[in-house]
Amino acid sequence: MTNEERQIQETLRKVAGAVETPSFQMPSKHDGLQVRRRPFYRSKKWASIGIASAVVLGLLGTMQVSPTFAAYVKSIFAQGVFNDEGLQQAARQGFSETSNVSVTDQGITLEVKEIIADPVQVIVALMIKQSDGKQLGPEWKTASNSQSNAVELLDAKGAVISDDGGTSFEDNVGFIRFILGKKGQEPLPKTLSIHFDKIGDRKGNWKLQVPVTMAKTTAATTVLPVNQTQVTKHGLKMTLHQIVNTPTTTRIELETQWTEAAKKQLEQEAKKLTGKTTDPDYAPFLPYQQYKLGYYYEGADGSKGKEWLIERSHAIDRYGHFRWIMDDDPLPKGKAATLVLTSFHKAIPYDMGVTFRPDELNKKPVIKQVGEDIFTVKGIKLAKDEFSEKQQIEMEVEVLSKDISEIYLPWWVAQDGQGTTYRARRSTQSTGPADQSGRERVTYKFLIVDSKSWEEDEIDKLPEKLTLRLDAVQKKYPFEWRIPVTHP
């Protein structure tokens, strides 16, 4: 191992901290009932992949026949096509590497255009074009439509470090992001390996091996030890270990676990949820596992950034002991700032049930109040699912609440008069104006399907009578923990 590799390896070990991506994996054989995982793209900084790619395509449209892409555009990431200031900043500062490594098969060229790699992530920009350089037509919608298409990070010996990097293509442009620091003592990423056997509807063999270097970014990475602990009134012990600043991001590394006193209360909540929700195997673990923390950064002048939730975590045990990481835009160098942990979001047992006749509901919505929370079942109809193209039941429920911050799909349960249980799936939600009491308004629209039918059988008529239950909700509890941080 060279001195450079030792330096990089040491920084990676400091940064890693044995942190993994959250899954909140339910002990169930059905992946479809899994509690929502955080998407591949960081929601607050990555624009819609379609919008971002459309802008990139606009840039590429006039340069598609040129072999010297970098002569026209110094960096794809620096163009502002992503709503990610960290990537833009790193690219503007010269931390991106142009690649232009390509492979051609079946008249189609797959080319790696650019890579930014630092100790917390590897981000890659790809392009697909015809072998003569011309842009492909709109029928080539995706290059990630084959289950066997593979993208992997390899170490110096060629062993796979990670194969769970998110990949997304829109038309001819694609992006890959690997989040590093998921495992302790990770080996040094040396190569990006790409193997596609299908692009669009054309089968072929596209293999690429692309060097990954991070000497410059590692040298520019700093680790700020914090090692402070707080305990919330609910008995959650929080230890903020360190804050890592790389050219692309500022990362929070946090560990949380329940106190022994809190576990006794959680045990009672777990009993209330036993057998509930449409995933009863996981329900007793909800009170322990299903929680999040809200935070924001405050400037020296008192200015406050937007509040976000720390969501990416690794479960150390099944009872709420987690390590968390959250990546944000890099902190400004040399400027005082304060990290403020400001809210605790916890799942609790809930008891909301309302019975109605679907044929009467569209004439008169049904209202149910639980404490200060108000639920209005506003509509129900048969609708074709755009994915399965099968007819299912679509429901619309409005929720008014001051402190409900999230309702996950497995927590809704519907039953008809014949005893058939339905599970909720594929929801959308929209917000509206708060009411006079300050309750926030969220409207949930979701499909319900027979819980025993994993093939999601088509439904040809509405039940005569339906009962809708809500067995759990996630509520928000404010608190404040202020931690001074400065990026040197």
C-alpha cells in the first residue's frame, strides 16, 4: 500500500464509523410491506431526475458529435442542473474527474463522462448515444430496465465493496451514486465496474472498468470530533460522535438508543400494537424502531436553515439502537455555525376507526375525531392502477393534526362486511391550508387491495360496507439541542 493509499484509508476509517443505510426491515417475507426507505437521491438537493436530465440533454444536444465533451463543458456537475450545491461547489473547485471511458455494442455507446469521489460518496455521470455520436430517439427511455444490469465499486484486489449504488437513467443521460461509510473498515474504492446487458429494448454486452481516485478530496476532508450526549424526555439517548466535512457534503454521525426506563414504556406500547397493522410481524417493533430526528443549521447571524429529518440509519439491534448519517451541503469554511436538533418524531399506537357505506360516501364525507386530530374520509372509487393496469379501490382521506408528521401505508387497515382485509399501497399526499386551530392539513390518496392477494387481483365492485382503521401514527415532539460547529 502506498503512502497516498494509507492516507486515504485512514481518512475513510475515521469517516466510516460503521454506519449503514437504514432499512427498518420488517421480519416479514413480503418486501412490499417494508416501511419506507429513504430514496437514492437526497430529496432536498437533487431535482427530479427527469428535470435534471432534460437540462443535461439540452446541454448535450449541441455537442453530441464531439469526442471532446470536456472542451465545451468543464463539468456536468458544475452546470447547476442538479439542485445539489455540494456537487456544484466540488466541481467548481476542481474535484471532479473527467473520464470519457466508453464501450460500444449493438451500435450503442455507453460512456462514463465524469466522476466525483470523496470519502462519503461516489457520483458518476453517464451518457448513452449511437456509435456515430448522434443522440438516441425518445424510444430509449431507460438503461436500467434489466435486473441483471450491474454497477459495482471494487477494491484494489477486484473484490466488490458495494453493489447497491442507486442508478437512474432518463433518455440518454444517467447518474450513479454510491454512499460510502456504510461499513466499518471499508477497503479503498479503486474501480467502478459497469456491466449492462440491456439498454432500452436492445440486448448486448456493455462492460466498463473506470478508475476511482480520491486523493485530492481526501486531503480536503476534515473530521470535527463532537462526542456529546443528550437524552430526550421520551428516554432516547443521543450521542453525536462527529461531523465530517468533504468537498461535496457535511455529514452528521449520530448514535441513538433507548434508556432502560424508556424500554419499559415501549414494551407496553408494543403490546398494544401486537397483531395490528397490515404487517403484524413488524408491528410490535414499531415503538422501538420507528423514530426520526429533525435538525437544521443556524448561522452566526441567527439565520436558520430549513428543518430536515435524519433518516439514513443502521440498526444495531431490533430495539431502537441505531447509528445515523445525514449528508448536507458543505458548511462554509471558517464561519461559525450551530447544529440544532429540534424535533423528535416517534411512532405510537393509535386508535382510529370509521365505518361507512361506499355508495353513500361520495355524497356525504365521513368525519372522525380522535383527540384533536380530525379525519375526513372524502371519497372512494374504482380506479385503474397505472402500474399493474388492474382496477383497484382508491380512497381519499384528509387528516387535520397539529403533531402527526407521518402515516405509513402498512398502518392503514380496511375491512369489508365479509371479513376481507385490505392493505394500502402506492399513496400520494398533498398539503392544504391549516385550519383555524392551527392543525396542518394533509390529504392522503391511496389504493387498497386484498391483503391475501399478492398478485393484486382486480376488483370489479366496491364493498357494500367498509371499515377503515389507523393503528399507528408518527407524531412530532419539539425539543432543542444546540451544538456549535465550525468548518476549519
